[in-house]
Amino acid sequence: MHLLSFRLTTSSRRLAAGAAVAAALAGFMPAAWSAQPTTASIEVLLIVTKSEALVDKTGADLERNMQGAVLAGLQGRQPTAREQQAIDRMTRETAAVIRQEMSWAQMRPMMIKIYQDTFTQEEVDGQIAFYRSPVGAAVVDKMPLVMQATMAATQQSLARVMPQLQAIVKKTIEDTKAAAAAEKKAP
């Protein structure tokens, strides 16, 4: 009986030790999996995804896209020379401000913080592996084309709804003026 008790105690100890090791590993492994990615790993990810070039291209395309949107808002009417000068100046000045704010020097620290707050180290490592693969490299190379096509489609959609948007603005202005006039007449 005493021998059986010793075997149970030894087995119980081994079982308890095994359970403690398993619990410790279980507690450690999710922490390792969910570790915040390093700045260095995110910088590698930003390089393999050509993020700096994409940000630069976006800034360069901005002025042209803004001018296209303004012209679409004219619904085919050609602007006068004075209107065109105003449109050119406005889009140039607006684009310059936005390009400065969206420069790589401004965007890089923000992107690193967002990636660190969003992804785990394991996820960043997986993305790096993907974007270094032939398929991932093709995605990176073709993404500007996807974005360009998306912008063009968006501009077409906006041009189609522009009359409705302008009617809403016009009605709002008229309603506001009518309300203001009614307030002046009220005692």
C-alpha cells in the first residue's frame, strides 16, 4: 500500500510539473505571437511594399486629380480664362499643402505607429515574406494601377452624382435664406 501511494505521489508530481510547464508555455507563446512589431521590421515592410514611392506618387497625382474633379463639377462647361486661372491656382496651392503634409517625412513615423498598433510581429513577418515573394512583388507593382483605376472610377461616379449634390447644396442655401428671412419677420 505504501508503494502504491509513492507511485501515485510521484505520478501526481510529474503530472503537476508537466501541467505547470504546459501552462507556462501556453502563457508565453501567445505573448510571443502577439508581440508588438519592431520599428526595424516595419521599416523593412515599408521598403518591400515600396510605400515611399507610393506616397510620393500619390502626392504627384493629387494636383491633376483635384483639377479633374473641379472640371467635372463644371459638368462639361468650359471655364472662362479667369475661372481657369483661379482653378489652377487653387489646385496648385491646395496640392502643395497636402503634398507637404503627406510627404514621406511626415507619413513614415505615422505609418510605423499605426502598423505597431495594428499588427503583431508575426503578422509583419508574414507580410514581409509575402511581399518578397513573386506574387507579393506583383501586387506591389500593380497596386498603383489599381489605385489609378479606382480614382478614375470614383471621379466618374462623382461626375454622375454632381447634379444631385449641387441641387442639395442649392436647396440648402435657399432653405437657409428663407429661414433667416422668416426669423427677421418674426416678432
